[in-house]
Amino acid sequence: MLKAFIVDDEPLARDELSYLLKRSKQVEVAGEADCVEAALEKLKNLDIDVIFLDIQLADESGIEIASKLNQLDYPPLIVFATAFDEYALKAFELNAVDYLLKPIDEKRIQKTIDKLYKLADSSEQNIPLLSKPHSFQNERLEKLAVSIDEKIVLLHINDIVYIGTQDGKTVVATEKQKLWVNEPLVTFERKLHNTSIIRVHRAFLVNIDAIIEIEPWFNSTYNLITKSGDKVPVSRTYTKELKQLLGI
């Protein structure tokens, strides 16, 4: 059963959402909070699968909680529940599973629950969510939101060739362009978990679908020749995993 946490500064809204989740008999509401500080404090001691977040919390923002949660090694899934539709793009950037507009009815919340369960890998157990906290957050991620200056660029996963660290900054490379961003490589690795983009070096992630040739290098390492013409190094640490993925 899914374990959920609700963050909303309106008691009636929390009660209504809690009622709908419990009524599904598929979700356990493990905790609630009415502000950012209380939520973060309670979440330290709870194993949560999904957090339902209001965006406007008095003088605070649910976006703040979502940003902090995404910095964790194993963040919970995020579902925004709000009366405002203008934050949908930001929610997408934070890899939210769903974006619910208030008032939320029972049929709509059931669709969200169905989505969570459908994305979960339930082949061996009923819902092994806690054992695989990453297993479905990006299962169907098709686009990556990249913040450039004051705008957000949406890149299709298939168009990304590699993501690397150069001169202290992170570059996201496609065949047509290279975008320099401030987010660390580990953030992209977490966002792109369960996609075709994997780590092959301490400073590089590569899209395995963009590899056209593998060039032996020294000490059992390799260079990957990509469809953009760029070379991406593979360190010995990741050689075995890459070979297994490519069937070589």
C-alpha cells in the first residue's frame, strides 16, 4: 500500500484529500503538515512513497519542499494539489507525477492513484515501492526541463547525446546545441534514472541510443563516439555495466 504525506495549510483541504485517499483503500496517509518547516521535520522520521503538496502555503511555497526533497538520494514521489494552474510547468521541472487542481473529486484522485500503481514495478510483489524508491519516478519521462538563465528549455530525452561536467559547469549536449547549466551532474543522473541516459564516467552521462561506435582506449577504458561526433570517455568503473547494457 502506498504511504502518503499531505502538506496543505487549509485543514478542510487536508481532511478532504485524506478522506479521498483513504477511501480508495490503496493509500495510507502516514502524516500531515500545514507548513514547510513542519513538513520537513516530520518527513525526517517517516518512510513516504508519495507526498501531496499544495503550492501556496500561507507565506511559503510547496515548490520549496519539492526542491529540497529532490535533493535527497531517494526522494518520495511528488503530486501537487493546488487551486492554481500557472505552476504546472514548474511542477514538470520538478518531476511531479501529477498536478491536481482543486476541488479534487474522487474520480480524479483515483486516476492519480492508478498512475502511481501503474508506474510501479509490481511483477514480484504487490507494490514494492519502498524497496525501489526510484523505480517509477522517471519511468515514462520523455522530456527534461533545463533551466537556462530566466527561462526553461524542454529537451526530449531522445535528443540528448550526453551530459557532462566541464570547467566546473554542467553541459547538456544535443546534436544541435550545447546548453550550460548550474545544476550538478548528480541531479541530472537522479532525474534521468530509468531512461536511456546512464553514467559512464565520474564526469559524464551518455545516451546509449546516441552511441554509434566504441573506441578502445588505454587500461581497459573506452571512448564512445556519439551521433553528434563528440567523444565521451568510459572509465573502468562503468565498463562492465555498459557492456552488459549493449550486449557485448
